[in-house]
Amino acid sequence: MIRCYIALGSNLGKPREQLLSALAALRSLADTTLVNCSRFYGSIAVGPGQQDNYVNAVAAIDTTLTAEQLLTALQSIESQHQRRRDVRWGPRTLDLDLLLYGESSINTDTLCVPHPRMHQRDFVLRPLADIAPVKLLQSEFGGINSATFKDTDDLWVLNDNDQSQSA
Ligand code: ROI
């Protein structure tokens, strides 16, 4: 079994429900166990132009799928959620990014792991810090620590009972 981390993001449709539905899809993926998921975060869109706020989270899975098979499975879950790939950096119903595949470094035309932009993105690092082992956070991420993070104007923890869809 390989321990993998997957970033989830949505800012179209009902973002929270998109994430819950994506987690259900991950849970029923063949040869894969959903191990854990971070809290859900609201976040201001990073990137050009004006976009609605996102809901972001990070999930941990154990899988015997190869990285390529996993990527294909993630893309198929995105398609099931009406993901369109027309606008780069554009709004999306569901984005599933493979952050880490065990300790592998992968660099092919289709796949780059560890995800090349994850270290700069608080909307990835902060949920990751909820669930990743301290050892991994120390070795890969300079010791980021869930306990030292505070809500900011750009990124905040969503309460489970907060039903607002505006993130
Ligand atoms: N911004 C936020 N806050 N969250 C995301 O998941 C996200 N995903 C993206 C871009 C457009 C870069 N911006 C984002 O792909």
C-alpha cells in the first residue's frame, strides 16, 4: 500500500457538496482505502481575475494503484463532477490534485509528484497539516504545524454546521 495525499478544491456548484461527493468517490475507489480527510477550509481564489471563494481540503488514501492509474481515476472522478478543462486557472466544480505518492518523485508528461506548486499554496499546506504525520511535515515542509496556523482573511476553517454555500 502506498500512502498518498490528494488536494480537493471547488468553487462552482455547491462546493462543499462537491467535496463530500468526491470523498465518497474516493472511498469507493478500487484497491484504495480512504484513510483520513482534513477539515474543510474556505479560501479566497488564488490566480488571475475575480472568482468565487473556494472550499479546499486534503485527503489521505492508501492504494495499490500505480500513480498513473490513480491519476486516471482522479480525472474520472473530476469528469463525473462536470469538470471542464477549458480555462486554465478558471473556476472549477472539482479539482483533485495528486500531491504526494508515497515518497516517489515522478516527472512525466502527464504527472509531476510532489505537486510542483503545493509548497506555495496555503490552501493546500494548511489542510495537509491537519492530517500529515509530523515527520513528513518536518522533512518536506519545514515543520509546518496545524496548531500554529491561524485563520486569515484568505483562508479559514469552515464549521461543520455552517451551511452557507459561499464558503
Ligand atoms: N484558489 C484557491 N483558493 N483554491 C483552489 O483550490 C484553487 N485552485 C486553483 C487556482 C485557480 C490556482 N486557484 C485556487 O486551481
